[in-house]
Amino acid sequence: MARKQLHVALISCTPDPEKTIARAAKTCYSASTVDELSEKIDQADQTRFIQMLLRVGHLSTIEHVSFTFAVEGVSRALLAQITRHRIASFSVQSQRYVSQVHEPGQVFDYILPPAIEALGPQAAAEFDQQMRTMQAWYNTWQERLSKDGGEKANEDARFVLPNAAETRFLVTMNARELMHFFALRCCGRAQWEIRELAWEMLRLVRETAPVLFARSGPPCLYGACPEGKKSCGRQQEMKERSEHLNDAV
Ligand SMILES: Cc1cc2nc3c(=O)[nH]c(=O)nc-3n(C[C@H](O)[C@H](O)[C@H](O)COP(=O)(O)OP(=O)(O)OC[C@H]3O[C@@H](n4cnc5c(N)ncnc54)[C@H](O)[C@@H]3O)c2cc1C
């Protein structure tokens, strides 16, 4: 069995992100020197400044802080979507450098969509079997291409691997890009896998920068759904999810 589940960790971020943003804002609005400013920012100031910046849309100030996540247990289908976000930086496990040849009976890691799992054990077993078939195709091409060996064989054998194949990557986004990402990808219209990833990323950054990300998430949290007739109609569910996102489990 090589089914994998989403795992995401916030592995680093700009130290003291909210203070950094407050300082950026104060630099814009204050006559003080940079050294004086660093002493003048207290907690109340920070909160007030960040709320004001978000309200008026002075968003270049929040670009000074960035967050790096390690993500695994996601599909290549997700990868195709998240890498459309151009203001993010990525380092992705390579299917050229990393061979997917496994011992007999073993299969590459992959993601089983919950909707297929919900069809019952027989459907899930059928999906597992399809993955084993693809593993066999992959092994065959590896063998036939092995005169070139290693990376040369990997880079063409991988063409028979599915969108379900697991991938892992590091992604870094600044706070402005993250907010944009959350608005698009926490939305009920986003595909289930990237939506789950986005909510988990939001939960993690809210622990580190609660004021900054207090109102992040899909646009329906604070107004009408911009999707119009295509709305998922789950505004209340989204609000509850956001409200309880950081409740202790
Ligand atoms: C529900 C949903 C369905 C989707 N379906 C499809 C689909 O069927 N086919 C498809 O191809 N894509 C699809 N996408 C992807 C979508 O079109 C975007 O490529 C993706 O969401 C990244 O958004 P973005 O370009 O706003 O963000 P980013 O690339 O993260 O950029 C952030 C912001 O920076 C600015 N920016 C970045 N680059 C430029 C630039 N070159 N010029 C001007 N401004 C720039 C824009 O304001 C942009 O919003 C879908 C996305 C969602 C959420």
C-alpha cells in the first residue's frame, strides 16, 4: 500500500512578522529615524497598524514577510495548480533524479481521491490495482531504457505515471501572495485537494501571525460570493471553518 495523506509544515518565516510589517508601515508615516522607530513599536501599535493597512489596502508593506512550507502527500495534479501562483517560489522533488522503481509488490506513492474512497473498498482496491499496473509499465520502460541508466531512464519512464503520483515540495510565499492564494484556494469552488492544503496553510500562519491573517480565507467570509451563479452555496460552512480553524484539537 502506498497511499499517502496530506502533510504540511510551516518550516520557517520572517522573524517577528507582525512587528516587521508594523515597522514598514511606520517608516512610511513617521518622521522618526529607523533606529527610533524600532523602539517605538509596541504590541498595540502593531495590531492597530496591521488592521489599518489591510483595511486601506496598503499591501506592499506586508510583502516584507514570507513563509516557507514543506508539503508532502499531495498529487502531481495539485502541483500543476499551485505552481500557477507566480509570486511563489518552489523546490519540487524531481521525477528525473528520483527513480520510482520499487521492489516487486511495492508501488510508487500516490493519492487516493476521497470521492473514490467513498465509493467503497472495492472501488479503492480497483484504484490501487490501477496504480500497480502503472508501476509495472514504469518498471518496463525503466528496464528498456536502462542502457542510458539513472536520470535518462527516469525522465522518460515517468511519462506513464499518473496525476495521482505523490509529490513533495517546499513553497515560499510572502504574506500578500498568501492572502491572494487563500482567497482563491480556500474557496468552495477550488478543487478539494488544493483547498485542503490552503486551509491547513492558513491554520499554520494564523498561529504565527494571528492579526495579519485574521480575515484571510475565501471572500465569502466577509461579503457576497464573487462566483455568482457558480457559488458553492456553503458560505455558512466556510465561516464556521474559519472561526474554528485554530481551535485546539
Ligand atoms: C477555481 C479555480 C479554477 C481554475 N481553473 C483554471 C483552468 O481551468 N485553467 C487554467 O489555466 N487555470 C485555472 N485556474 C488558475 C488561475 O487561472 C490562475 O492561474 C491561478 O489561480 C493563479 O492566480 P493568479 O494569476 O491570480 O495568481 P499569482 O500568479 O499568484 O499572481 C498574484 C497576482 O499577481 C499579479 N500578477 C502576477 N503575474 C502577473 C502578470 N504577468 N501580469 C499582471 N499581473 C500579474 C495578479 O494581480 C495576480 O492576481 C483556476 C483557478 C481557480 C482558483
